[in-house]
Amino acid sequence: MAWAYLARVAEPPCAAVIALVDAIGPVDAASAIRRRSVPDGFGAVLPATAARHDADCATADLDAAAAVGARLVTRSDAEWPAWSLLALSQADTAARGGAPLALWVRGPARLDELVTDSVALIGSRAASPYGAHVTGLLAAGLAGEGFTVISGGAFGVDGAAHKAVVRSGGVTAAVMACGIDRDYPAAHSALLGEIARTGAVISEYPPGTTAARHRFLTRNRLVASLSGGTVVVEAGRRSGAANTAAWARKLGRPLGAVPGPVTSATSVGCHRMIADGLAVLVSDVASVVALVRPDGGGDVGRGRTKPTDGLSEDELRVHDAIPARGGVTIEEIAFAAGLEIGAARTALARLEVGGLVENVAGQWRLASG
């Protein structure tokens, strides 16, 4: 309840409120703001919360979020993407910077897992057919390589990226400039619903908050920080995409740009970034992966995660000891894996719970299907 109150009490991001929460905790911070009595050294909190301190909408906000299948993820939660957001805490906060206090999330994807392998695809709302086509190819290809594709849910390049990932069965996240219970633009209501079904719709703003120009600019820093790298597919000379690209550079994230026709106004921004050495020219999935993982850790062909990813050493050894066809006894498995019977039995139990192996007539086999 305290976190929900704090998420609304000041226009995000508010470094003063975050500093107070870090110092005395969310419950005491919420109480101090309500009472208009904050500890010495935190005087900036009072003017930042003056307009909203007496409007406690915590219960209503949490209920509104729950009604659309959303939750409030805070800095104290296990899924908080602290590493991705760390750069925002260290950045110059003068131009609407700083890390968020909390994030409203609609969808099953955990934030910390979602951002582990992620790329932002951004660009013009007035995307050309060329831009939409290239965006679709990149988005589907990156999704096929196991990357989360992050964008802003808008028309044009954003929408093309999200749609391509949804069609390919991948995971995508939309970072919004309005409340989590509002579909903006309204024409993307069905698309945002599909994103929330397998990925995540994310907002710094409490339920009911309307979209506004300054909130789009504030939102852009989150798109950049939650992504391992940013690729601008199309952008005019001055655009929201250029603002997100500037944040990517400010945060030390790799930045790529797709070249377009020299006659296209929607590629002027990309050409300028490339010519000025601000962005690396990218033209396909391989070049995007190389941009995000210059050490080669993201070679194309990595594909989606395998069922055996994440197994312990014993579990992997036991799994590998079971032949592709036919069954074997636990004694044979233990011998082939070089494990004691007890360790092999424990590993088999975990593999069976995970649906990777099955016991048929006293013999262990790899699970069918």
C-alpha cells in the first residue's frame, strides 16, 4: 500500500522521493509525506509531493491494476531489474532522468528475466513500407534468437516490431507513457492485449494516468535502459526515436541504425547518426546481435532456450546418461554419469518433475514429445 501511494504522490521520476525511500523505507516515507514532516536533508520532497500528498489512491490503483491483470513491481521485489536500471541512477537527472521508483507490469514475464537478453527496436510513427518491412524482419529474427524485443507500443515502427514478435511466438514488451489500464493508442488495444498475454506491458505511471508529451519523453529513458541495445529503424531529423537513441548513448548502451533510401525523410535521422559516428550501421539480425554482444556471446544460431538449460551439473549428467531410444535402470544411469545411486536418484526425481524424463516399467527414458 505504501509503495502504491508513493508511486502516485509525485510525477515520475522523482529523485527526492526515491532518496527518502532509500533512507527510511517505503512505509515511513509514505507516512512522512502524508504528515508533511520529512527528516532533515529531504526538504525537496515536500514541494514535489505538494499537489498529491492528500490524495491516497493506493487501494483504487492496486484494484485497477488487478482488474487488467497487472501488478506493481517495486525496488524491493525479486524481479526488479536493478542491473538494467543502475545506469539511470548514475546518469545526470536534470533532463527527466533518474531511475523509477516502481513499475506497473501487465503480463506474465518477469522483469529481471525479460531484460536479460533484450533489444529495443524504435523508429518513426509514420513508418514507410520499407521501414515496416525491415522492422518485421529484425523483430522476428531477434525473437527467434531468444531476444526480448522492447518498444513503445506506438504506431509505425513500434507496432510493426511488436506485431512481428507476436506472430512469431516470441516475447515482446511495450513501455507505455500512460497508466497500465489504458491502451494507447486505442487502435492497438488488441495488440497490447496480445503482448500482455506472453510478455509485458510496462508503465511508470499509475492506473488512470493519461498520455502526455512530457511522459513520452520520460518513458524513452526506460526503453533505452531496459534494453541491452537500441536499434533505430527509421527516424526523422527530430523525433522521439532520436530522443531514445540519445538516452541509449547517455546510458552507455550500444546504438545501431538502419540505413534507408537517401530520398526518404524518415531515414534522415538514421543517416545522421551513422554519419556522425553516433550509431553503428546495422542491416540484419546478425549485425544487431554483434552490436549487442560484441564478445561473440550472442552468435546467431543460439536460438531459443533448450529444455536442459538451467539444469544443475548432476541433472545434466543424468539426463545425458539416458539414451535417445529405449530405457535404462538407475544403476546404469549412475554408472554412465559417474554418480552415486543417491545423487542419481535425486537428479532423476527433479528431471521427472520438470517433465524431461519418465519411468516406464522400472526403466528410465527421455520423456516423449
